Amino acid sequence: MESVKQPCECSTLDDFAVVGMGDSEGRDQKIFSTLVEVANHDGIAWWLYASRCSGCGQDWMVAQEERIHDNFYLKRLSFAEMKMIVEQDAWPPDFLRFEDVIRLGPDHKQVARFLDINDLTDTVKELIEARSDISVSEIAYLFVFSENEAKKLMDRAAVMSWKQLRPFA
């Protein structure tokens, strides 16, 4: 018996695509209805996984960024790239740093705004710990707010402990 291929959205996507989470047209649901996770990065890049489309067989690397801008970032993979991921746990560098993943929102004009920027303190603390030389202007760009707001948030992150930020973790 021949298997029936499910129609997919892969042909509608560029080699790099930004897909908003929960958009009103259900685009994310249509795209992800045929993507099957093949490999999960695990470890420090917890947001990163690789999927294969059950409709057309296309491989994708997916960064799921739900902390700030609520976007999925998809990169079309070659057969060789997927093979390296699956067999050697060797990932293309595009989405390996969380800072680079967050930056994709503002770079592609797909951003969220927060009513209370203090909700971002733990993420700012993570970024500072990952790269101690990150600047006020870079934080402002990543989170789409003023440098004054960024400075206040960085100062807050510097004085707060992880126990204060995540008391139930």
C-alpha cells in the first residue's frame, strides 16, 4: 500500500523564514502540522531542533523563541547538513547563541512589546552571563526599548540573584 503524502507549506517558505507564534491566520499551525522533530539540540541551545517535513521531505533547522518576540525561525537544510546534525551532533551556527536568535526579531521587524520590562530581567541576566561585554545599546536593540530602559534593566539584572529571579526553579 502506498503512503499518502500530506500537503505542506514548505514551498511557500524562503530558505530562511520567520513565523510568528499563534498568528490570526494559523500560519504556524499549517507549517508545523507536517514538520516532525528529528533531532533536538539539548544542552545549552534548548531552543533549537531539526525537523523533517512529512509532506515533501524537506529538512529544517528551527529556533523556537518564545521568551521575547514569540517567533519561530526556520532555516532550510541540505541533506548533508541534516546528516551532520543527526550523525555527529554538528549544527550549523546560525541559531546556536540565544542572543543571535533574539536579534532575528528586530532584524526582521517581527517584535513584541512588553508592558513591564522587569519581566525580562532573567533573560537579560542570562545574556550578560553569556557575554559580559554586551552593551546597553545591544540590549536596547534586542528588546526594542530605549537605552535608558536597557541600562535600568541591566543594572537590575546585575544586583539580583538567580534565587530572587526564579524562586521556584
